[in-house]
Amino acid sequence: MPSLVTGIAPAVKAVSQQAGGTLANAIRQNVIDNVARLSSATPILSAAVEQGKLKVVGGIYRLRDGRVEMVG
């Protein structure tokens, strides 16, 4: 549990003053943050992204209806 809290804390902090639901905003921001982190995680990944050989995309899976909301 502590590692989950540590992982999402920056997203929660980033959206704490935004309008709307904090939970929904934090989930969306966490996806955006992780896409950015993965895109530059290693020299191999960042080079592939820069060359257009790889695209890292994010989505939010909704348990309620099984749909994925793409975040971009």
C-alpha cells in the first residue's frame, strides 16, 4: 500500500487545486505522468519514441462498463 500511495501522490498534489473531482483528476494526471515516464524510461525507449517507431499511450479502464478512456 505505501508504494501505491507514493506512486500516485505527485498526481494528487498536482491536481489538488483544480476544479472538478480530485479523484478523477488525479487518476487522469497519474496516467499522463506515467506515459511521460515510460516514454523516456530508457535510451532505447526514448529513441524509439523520437524516431516514431514506438508510441506510448495511456488509458483509464472503467470497471463499471469495461470501456477504456484514452488519455492523450
